[in-house]
Amino acid sequence: MSLIVRGPFASILDFARRDRLSGIGAVLLASLVLLGLIGPVLPLGDAEEIGVGPRLAAPAADWLLGTDELGRSALPRIVEGLRATFLLASMAVILTGILGTLVGLTAAYAGGIVDVAIMRLVDVLFAFPPLLLAILIAAVLEPGGTSAIIAISLITLPLFVRVVRAVALSIVERSYVIAAEVSGAGFLRVIVFHLLPNVLGAVIVQLTYALSIGMLVESELSFLGLGVQPPDASLGSLLRLGSVYLTAAPWLVFPAGLLLAAAILSVNLLGDGLRDLMDPLRGRSLR
Amino acid sequence: MRIFRFIAFRLGIALVTLFGVSIIVFMAVHFVPGSYEDVILGPFGTPETRAIVRAKYGLDRPAVEQYLHWLAATARGDFGTSLTTGQPVAAEIIRRAPATIQLAVMATLLAIAVGVPMGIASGVTSTSQFGRTAGRLVGALGASVPVFVLGTIFVFMFSIWSLGLTVGGYVPLFEDPLTNMRAMTLPVVTLSVFGMALIQRTTRDSVLSVTSETHVTAAVARGERPPDIIRSHVLRNASIPIVTVTTVYFAYLLGGAIIVEQMFSVPGVAVYVVQSVRNRDYLAVQAGVLLAATVFVTINILADIVYALIDPRIGGKRSQS
Amino acid sequence: MTSLLDVRDLVVVYDTPRGRVVALDGVSLDLEAGETLGIVGESGSGKSTLGLAIGQLLPWNSRRLSGDLSVLDLSVFGGDDERLRRLRRDVLGFVFQNPMTALDPTMRIGRQLARAIGPRATRDSVRALLSRVGLAGAGRIEQSFPHELSGGMAQRAAIGMAIARNPRLIVADEPTASLDAWLRDQILELLISMCSATGASLVLLSHDLHVVSRYCRHVAVMYGGRIVEYAQRETLFRRQAHPYTRALLESAPGAEGPDGRLRPIQGLPPVITESSRGCAFAPRCGWMKDLCNDVRPEMQLTRDRSVLCHRAEEVLACRSGA
């Protein structure tokens, strides 16, 4: 792929220039991640400090996005929430990506009973409605960040395993894999050096989809009060608290909702573009 | 003949899946902190009363025996009684099923009605830069707004301009259709936006991949008209992925429209299961989750049959996974 | 005078993620009614693009930069969709490489043929068409789906669809490349007999010079998006004026040298990103001199052929390879 050959930076720029939507998605995602990362050092005010202003005050110079029911400034809390949402979802998704890739490769390469067992297990995970599974996990293990991460992992695991297995199956039969086996390469060696590089593209695309699903699930869990627990905040839990005062203080709801949608949108735009790059669907004019 | 073998094969896989789900649910529920005695007796349990409760629910027997007992009862349709209300779980689920089914069916139909035409349009206009960008943007936008954000926006908007719609106030459809529709419109629309985007994206990709095939070029080369080509050669060939995502979407709605049911006070099954989780009403949780998974695999078997009807090449032992 | 197919200096480029690729770099061609023309070239030579351009079936990421292509005096790039559609329906017939992908996999053969015949199709006309292409197995084939047919039967059905409305010009792009070798002659014979029966012209695109010249009276050799040599087949086989044509013949089975080996063409066919300055074949050419890299050769009309080479006369004069 030209992505790797021409040096990552030049080709990322090139990709963003040719595909406007992905470019916009990438810039949006990068700035939101940056905002989350440097949020704590920005002069936005203290996220925890109670009584910065009056309770449920409308936006003003000292509290740019208003204040909540305890008189805390909403802006730094939203930035905190953004950070938590990104952090939880991406941690879960990266872990799952690694695990799912290895499991998918094992299924494809080992074949036989191992393959059947893995795929039936994936079927089982897939049969749970995602949010219901997340709620069940929160109930078993106490609501909080850890159970949110585990829930996102179990929900997105099938995505990786199925796709990686399908891609890997199409390569396992190819001559260079057989050649590697004949020359005495072990199980792990074949997987890491011969199969892994070929599924990476598909994994990266799945990572973006899984990240978007992960952010949705995390925010939904938090909205139900089963995600991160106070005093920590994520965008979902801010919306949960804010929606109580929906008509009195809409500023507690809409900026956070907008930010959440923008974050997920940026990931989706980028993911669509990457998939287009890996597997261009040209289509044709019917005229 | 082949189709029956195919269905039997899928049925076998579905049973294995459900078996796995039942084990996980049973184990999960047994790991939930707290116990039946705590739920039923609260803080007032004495060793004697606790022993009575344990014996009543068979908790003094080995876990495997408990599991098999539960599985056998569930297979007979006996979901047990609620630990908090003492009412049969099955009766409560049946009472709540119509609202959930109505919500899922209407949201799915709306999502198909909007998503498929939009997907076809963005698929066939993807041969221009503008069409390509517009189609992708619309799909990505719809898939990016969390259902509770959308719901909150609707609640806010309709608290100002009600337009005759209500938030809450559900009555069964056949009791009072008008009041029912006034209460159900907002949840249905809220729920279906994600489905519209999902179906639009899938339809678009699928149409694009079919129009990239030679047989569509051949149809153009024969001088067929675009609408004829779409109707006769594109739609059928593009429909399998659309059926797949619509099925999964519909099945998940039947078991998991939790947030919308809660936000709009729709008395459905999903909120019941979530309430049961919060109340540690173990038997209701087990029944609810297993039911959702059963609905999921059943609907997927139906989808498998639809695949075989759509595409003559399917029907052998070709596994989808 | 109206010629069936008239291509004038056609330049077509593709916009790909890696930049622009020139597929046709100034192609000119005439075809009279009743002619059979074989176009030979390696993959990437532009022959498939030329074939698609005849029906304006080019993918949407392609652009015509200059030149024109007309069928019966109607420019296919004219922008009149309705007239173009009528042209495709009534004048042109296309046969593609792989019949399994060129037939709709979810529609029965009988219905596909009926759609190709048009609104007046009947059971009998479908049967008649099937027997014209040697598929007279009544009923069974009509009811089959493409995947239930063998490759050879499927290609016969696809040819049937192409000739269903008795086109004046049939364009066949590697129609036998996906079939077993022993079927190749059957299918090509069928195409030729269909053409002579209806008086249709044939444009046969192939990588195989020998196959093309067995079935087509005229042969055009393409390289780097241009036609480098054009002549009657006998003329071309007797002597070659372009080093590439000669190299093609010498690298084909049957042309083994005294040592029993073929002489493959050195190097790879080019991917050109802008109109070539010199001769596109120069880097691989044994006859190359400075001129070839710097001056773009133009088509020379000699007594019996057209050729695109600065040293054509020397090549013609030389009996063996350079």
C-alpha cells in the first residue's frame, strides 16, 4: 500500500486532501482528542469546584457554558467528560482490537474444531442486544469505568474476530503461507509474520467502527447511570444530569450532546474514508 | 430438499448459540452481588427464614442442577415468579410485549422506508463527487447522534411545540389507536434515525458494489434504462446485506430499545428487564435476556431463509459467519 | 460516407487514487460494415478501454481529454443519453470476458434472454435465440441460473444476449480468456458465424496475436494507449514494421528459436501518466535510438499498413529480430 511506502506523514496529508470528508473527520477528531488531552491545563476553570456561580446560571463571561445544579461551571466539566468518553472507548477498543485480531487469526489458521468453537462463542456474544449485555455486566461487576470497558470489549469483539478470520482465511491457502509452513515456521511465526500484516488494513477499519460503537455504548451506559460514577463525569452522565433540568437549563444538555455527536461523527467519517481506501467501491453510472 | 438441510443446519447452530447464552446468563446472574435471600427478605432475614428461601428456590442444590432445572422450566415456558412482586415473570413479559413489538416494528419499517430509497439514491449518484460526498455525509451524520441525544432534542422541541404529540401517555394500540400513535410517534422516530442511517449506508455500499459488477455494465451495454436496471438487476443482487443489517437492527430493537422506552415512558419489555437488573430480580433478568437472544437467533434464521430465496447460489452448507 | 465506427485521436485518462493514468493516448481507427478487426495488446495497453469506449461504457473516473468516437456518425460522447441508449440497444452488442460475472447471478437465463430481446420477446423467440447459439437443450437452460451452467454454456448465453437484436457491431473483449482452452475455438467460431450470418462487424480484443489473426481479417496492435501497427493479417504475419509486433510474435508459442526457447519481451508494459513524449515502447525496444525517446512518432501510412515507429522502414527491411 502506498500508505506505508511513501512515509506516513506525506500519505496521510495526501489522503486527507483527496478525500475531503475524511480530512474533515481527521481534523475534527484530532482537535477533539487534543482538547481532551490538554483540557486540564487550559484556563477553563475547575471542573470540580462547587459554587463558581449561582446554580443553573445561563452562559456568561465567567462560566461560558453556564453552571450546573451545584453551581459548577459546565465548560470544564464537558471537556472532562469528553476526555473520559474518549479514554474509556479507545482503551476498550484497542484492547479488543488486539485480542480480536489474535483470536480471528487463530480461528482461521487453526481451523477445525478450534475454528468452530471460536465462531460459536462469537455467535453467543453477538446474540445479546449490546446495551443489555452492557447493563448485565455493570450489574455483575459494579457500575463504573472498568465494567464499561469490559462491556465495550465484549460487544465489539465479534466485529474483529469475524472480519479478521474472513480476511485471513482468504490468505491462509496462498502459496507463501504454505511455503512458510514447509520451511518449518511455527504456529506463532506464521500468524505474526505472514497473516498479521495482511489483515492490518481490515483491522484498522474495524477499529474506527468499534470506536464509534464504543463511544455510543459508553455514553448510553453513563446516561443510564451505569457508566462512570460521580464525581467523575463522562458526556453521557452529564447529559443524564442535565436532562433533569432540560427546560430550565438547556445549556447543560445541548453542548454536551453536540460534542458527543461531533466526536462520533469524526470517527465515522474517518472510518468510511479508510474503508474506501482499502476497498474502493467504484460503482458505475447507469446512463 | 437442499433448503431444508440448510435450515436444519442453521437451526442446529442457533440451538448451540442459545445454549451458550443460557449458560452465560445463568452464570452472570449468580455472580451478581447479593443473593435471593437479600432481595426477598431484605435486612430482616434470620438464619431460619434464609434457609427456607434457599430451599424454596433450590439454592441449596449444586449449581449444575439449578441450571438444568431452570433450563427445563424455561423450555416449558415457565419463567418463574418475580422475586420483588411475586407475580409470574412470563405474564409480565407478555403484558409488556405489545408495546415493545409495536415500537420495533414501526421503527424498522420507518427506517426501511427512508433508508432504502436514500441508499439507492446515494449509491447510483456516487458516480459524481458531489453525490458521493453527500451520501456519505448523510449516512455518517445519522449514525453518529446517540439515541438519547436525539430523544432529548425531541423532548425539548415538543415541550415547546407539542404538535399533538405526547411524551409518555402510552395506551395499547388496539384500545385507542389515536392516543397510542400520539405517544408512540416520538419514540419511533427517535429510534429509527439510527436505523435509517444504518440501512442507507448498507444499501449505498451494496448498490455500489453491485453496479461495479460486469453484469450491470452488460445491462447498460444492452441499452437498458437506468430505472429498469435498478429494478431488475441491482436491487435483488444488493438486497442480502440490506436484509442482514435490517434483521440485526430489528432484533436488537426487540430486546434492547432500553433508552427510548425509558425516555418516552413506553411500558415495554426492555425497561422491565433493566428494572429487574436494578432490583436484582434474578429470575426476571434471566428470562428477559434469554428471550432477547432467542428472538435474535430466530429472526436470523428467518433471514437465512430469505437469503436463500433471494440468491439461488445460497442454500448449500454455505455458512455466513 | 458513413463509416460504422470512427475513432479520431481519442485520448482517455483515468483519475485514480495514485494519480492520473493515460489509457488511450491518441487512437484513430476506422471500421467498415462487415469487417472483422482484432485488437491485440498486453493488459494495460488500452485495448479494453477502447472496447468500452465504443459503447461509452467507460467507468466514471475516466475522462475523455480530446478526440472523438462515433458509431454511425453519432458521437458516443455527445451527451444525448437517449440516442446513446438506442445505439447500444440496436447497433452494438458486447461480449465480456467472464460470462459468470457478465450474467445476472440471480435471474434465470430464459428471462435474461427475453429482456435482451426486448418487449416483444416470446417463449419461442427465446428458444430460437438459444438454438442460434447452440443451446437447443429446450427448457432446461431457460430455467437455469448462471451458476448452474458451465463456463462455455454461459458464454454462449451471453453471446445470445449480445446478438439478440441483430447488432451491426459486436465488441468482444477476451471472450475466451476465462474458459478452458478446448472451448476457445468453439466460442470464437460461434462469434464469427453469428457475425457473418447477420453481416455484423466484429471487434475482437485479445492478448493473443495468433488467435486474433485466425479469426479477423484486420489486426491492430496496441501498446501504451496507441495503435502501433495496423494491417491485414497476412501482411502483418509476413513482415512486421513495428518492433513490438515482431517481439509479440517471437514471444508467442510456436516461435521458438533454434535453441527451443521463446524470446520474451524484456521489461514490463508501461503505466503512462501523461501523453508520451517519445515512443512508449522505446525503453524495451532493441531498435531504440535517441530520437525515439525525444520525438513522438506519428502514424505513417505505407503501401500496405499503418505503423507508428521512427525506424519502421529499417525494421521492415531487416528479416530477423534486432
